[in-house]
Amino acid sequence: MIALNDTETQLPPGAQLLGREWLGFDESGHAVIRFQAQVAFTNRHGTIQGGFLAAMLDSATGLCALAALSSEQTAVTKSLDTRFLKPAPVGAVTARARVVERTDREVVVQADLVDTNGTIVADATARLRILAKK
């Protein structure tokens, strides 16, 4: 299993931009990842632009997939089917992700993004290709 509690300096730049923080697994086995939606991410309506929400979902599903793989494996996103359900405000956004299917070559992860009021603002299903690390 990879080290999911990397320090801020070890996070990829995109994860740093999104303010990604690995929180662990909840009682139901979901991976829990928190992001910080910044004012700089807002659209003309003052809510978080969908591309940033999609990036958070991509990051969360990827991290969840990595948590399910051996340390000799990695995964890359093949597709990310995203739905935007409610406007997302500036502030903390939490992803809850879980593996829903896995083969030797692919892992499918479903994730929800929840705002601080407990409202699901977006969700996604990602298909990731499993690869050997080089």
C-alpha cells in the first residue's frame, strides 16, 4: 500500500492547489479526502466552477484506487463520469470514495463530494487502468 499520509511538500502540485488532505477510511470503508475550495475557484455565480469539482473527484477516486493496490502498482484515470448536483460554496469539500469493481487490469471507483452542510454537490464514477510502477 502506498503512503497516503504524505506531507504537504510531497503532494503533487495539483493536489496542493486543491488543498487535498487524506483523512483515512470511515466506518463503512469509504476513503475520506478533504479539499479546500478557494475563492479563486469560483465562477460568475460565486460558487465553485465545475472543473475544480471534477479535479477533486478525479483526485479522490485516484487516491482511493491507489489505497486498494499493492505498492508495485499504480493507476491512471481512463474515464471520469461526473454529475454536478448542487452549487458548491467556497470552503471545505469532503470526498467519500469506494472501489465498486476491480479486475486485474481495471478498478472502478465511485465518489461523492459533500459540502460543510452535508449536501452532495457532485459525484463521479471513475474507471482507472492498473499499471505496474516503473
